[in-house]
Amino acid sequence: MYSFVPPKKISRFQRYNYVKYEDVPEQDFEAIRSKIEALQSDEPVATVGLIAYNEQNFILATLASLAETRCSFPIEIVVVNNNSTDDTQKFMDRCGVKSIVETQQGYPFARQAGLKAARGKYFISGDTDTIYTPQWVEEMVKPMLRNPVIVCTYSLHAFYRDDQKYPPSLQMYQYAKLLGIYSRDVSRPQLNCGGASMAFPVETALKFDGYNTGIVRGSDGYMALQLSDYGKIHMVSSQKAVIYTNMRRTDKDGSLLKAFWIRFKYNIRYFFSNFTKQKER
């Protein structure tokens, strides 16, 4: 059974959320920078591509967590700055992470810029409001290394709260979401693929020119659907690959009960279609 309560090794990165750039201790920046620089390879097997738009409140926690990556193959970390107007770039520069600027606004443009800049054989997409485990990178790529039939992987995600309180109601909410994920994985796994945790071979994606920048929403799922023409989509179910995302967007729905009801109605509406292949694109 999954535990959706962030372990201490994850929650300790939350101290970097909402911290002002000028308030971060010099030794903390230096520690993160030295670890990230040690990870960066000129000949990476995998490229971790993150996107950022005004993420000064969360990006330091993300980079600090990725700095702890433990991997058996060389990697690189690239962050795409999608026109941030806050201190996002300052945090990236101070942490020593490779960054590029994409002036065309929007998720697909930013993801595509990261993909085009990738030097690795595999591309792992991520977000800069998310905290990652040390094993996340390896767990995302490992299935494709073992089985070339697999051309796309995705993992599960859990919420973390700013107050670090995780009542039973929140756990039940996440288990209910998990049921939806498993039902979609039967015949429509592309619907589970999100940019916060998704990986695929660069060469395969470039066969159809990568992300579809002509759509506003759903570019990650559409990417997965196109990849499925060349192989299988695989859910990485290991707890080691679970990612932890801030609840800010879910909280905008109001109460947890209201958020649950919104998602329940959506999932029940399409529940039976999850067991049939998607025909239209």
C-alpha cells in the first residue's frame, strides 16, 4: 500500500519554499550548487528538463531535492525559463543549474525548448514546484533500459501541504485518485502522463517533432499518445518514483470535499471509456 505522507527526507526541503532570494544562507546555495555541478555531465544518458514561470517560491526546494539525485548513469539538468519576471532566474543561476530562455509563452513551448536542448538519450520532464526523491531519475529511465519496447514512463504523485498536516481525509482523497489512475492505465495510460514526471527516448519523440505547440492544454498527454505509436507506456509504480507536489492548485477548488467531488464527477463520467482504446486525437 502506498504512503502518501511525504517522508522526512522529502519534507525537509519545504523549508526552502517561500524563502526570499536574499534570505537564503550562502552555505545553502554553495551546497546545492556543488552537488548539481557534480551531477552535470557532458555526455548524459538522460536529460532532466524542467520548466519555470515565476516559480521563485518553490524552485529552490525543487533544485535542492534534485541535487540529492543518486543515479548509476550520467545525467544533466536543464531548466527552461518561460519569461519569468520574479527571482526565478536568480535562484537558477545561484544554484549553478543550466538554464535556457523560451520567449514563446506556454507549457508546450517551454517543454519543446527543453527537449531541443537535451543531450541525453532519454528526456525526463519535470516541474519547478515539485520535490523529487533521490531515486526518481533512475526509476523513470530504468524500465526503458531494460525493455526497449517501452517508449514512455510516468510515475505517481502525492500532495504536500505547507502546514505539513495530513489528515485521513487527504489520504482517502489521494487513494480515490489512485483508483482513477489505475483504471486509465488499462487502455488509456496517456491520460495519466503529466509533465511533472514523464520520460521517453529523445530520438523517438523527434520522429514527430516533439511536443505539439499548437494545443494549449494536454500537450504532455498528447506527446504520450504519439509515443504509443512506437511502443508501450509504462507506469512506474515504485514508491521511490513518487513525486511530491504542492497543494496550491487543489486548494483553489475550495474544501477538500469540493475538490474530491469535482474530480469524482469527471472520473465517473469517463470511467468505462478508460477500458477502451482512444480512437480520436
